[in-house]
Amino acid sequence: MARTKKEENKEVVDSKAIEERVTTKISNTLDKKIEEVFEEKFNQKIRKEFIEEIEKVEKKTIREKNRKIFFKDFLLLICLGVIIFLLYLMYQNHYFDSYFPINCPEESVVEKEEGTSSIQPSFDELKKTYASYLDPYTISSDSFYVENLYQGQLTNELMNYYTLNSMDFSKLEKEDDYQLISQKEFMKACSSLFVDECSMKSFDYNGNKVRFFSKLDSFVTDSFLEKENSLVQREITDIQVKGDLVVISTLEGVFKEGKLSTIYPKGWTGEYHGESFLTFRDHLNSLVYTFQNKKLKSIEKGS
């Protein structure tokens, strides 16, 4: 049975509609797939960039942290170096001696152990090193404190005498007819000479009474001071080094007009032509000076 024209046209229209629906569906499906692929690629790129940025921040943070640690360690090293340097200066100035006393051997000897030995310096070398220790401790044979000295008594007055004798009189404060010695300057001079502190006791010097006035914080003299002339001569007979102690033995006498005399008690006088004092050992005064860190610690009468 033959189809009519109307039926043929309807079939054509239906075919086109079906084609359009299929095409639309395929297009929508492709668009969705493309969108998903694009989104996935975009997300992957975002994640990669985010991870890279995180790694950069992390590396920067680590560098800054390391830099801070380096500077911290550097500052600590500087502080440690300063502390060590200050401790070294304190050690050099014997600051720790009173806190950590050195146990010294009782005798200075040459020790020999298993083929090794410690060599003791010669007497001449010891004199060259330590003889100057005695220089500030001079006294006039007419001093009021001669008896104390040669009986081996380092009294407070004798310490004050030695201290004043070491000072420059021209720098002392002058008034109308007397001089003032400030306690501060006096104690400074004393501390450079003695292990023990001086006392603020009045004492005699070259015919002057040197009195301490607490209200003035000063010693006051009766008149202008003049240095005492010392005719006392000494010869070092022995030096012993015991740890931080230096023990110097001497023979001492008065040399005047070619004659050598006993200082205390007076009595013996003999001709002197430059011989060793040991020649006159039985007549001269013998003293033993003990120094600690270059300061006088004690004086004893020698044998």
C-alpha cells in the first residue's frame, strides 16, 4: 500500500527530531566530560602550586630559624669568651688566692722521680728575681721601731711607719705648719706593701708624732715631714720559694765611715772593707722576711 506525501513528510520530521535529540545528548555528555577533565587538571595545578608554595614557606622558615640559632650561638660564644677573659684577669691579679689557698710544700727542694727532675734556680738567679721585694722596707737605725723590727715583731706601728716611709711627701696635703695624710691614700699605700691591713693607730716618724683623727679621716703630723736617712745595709743570705711564698733571709747592720755596726742592740763595731756580711755573722742582725704575692706577710728574727 503506497504512503501518502503527508506520511513521508512526517517521517522526515521525526528522523530530524531524533537526530537533534541524539546530537544534543552527545554534546551535553561531551561538555560534561570536558568540564570534569578541565576541573581535574585545574585542581591538580592548584594542588601543585599550593604544595610548592608551602615548601617555599617551609624552607624560608627553616633558614630564618637556622640564622637565629647561629646568631644566638655566636652571642653565647662571645659572652663565654668575655667571661673566660675576666676570670683570667682575676686569676692574674690573685683574686682567688684567698678562696682557694695553695697547699705549698714545707721545703723547697729538688725533686727526682723516675728519671725526671725539677731544676731549682741558682741563688744568683733567685736574687735577681726577688731582691727588689725588700726595697720598700727600709728603716733608720735611729727609728723608734728598730727594737720591734729586730726582735721579729711586725707591729701595727711598724707597718704604719713603713707605709708612710714609702709615700711621696711632696704630694701630701700641707697646712700652715703641718701635713695631712688621708686615710684613703694611706690605706692604698699600705695595701701595696702588706698582706694584712694597716690600723689607724698613731705612730712616730723622724721625731714627729703622726696622729689619726677619725673626724678628719686623716693622719695629722706635728710639722712638715722629712725623709729619714737610713744607714742600714743588708745582705741577702738565702731565698726559698714555697708555692706563693717567698722567704728571704738577710744579715743587716749599720755602715758608717768605713765601719760596720750592730743595729740592735748596739754594741759591736768593726772595720769593713767590702767583705761578705757572712764574715761578721755573729755580730750582725739576722731577719727572715716572708712575702706572699709580692707583699710582706711576716718578719721573724733569724737564727
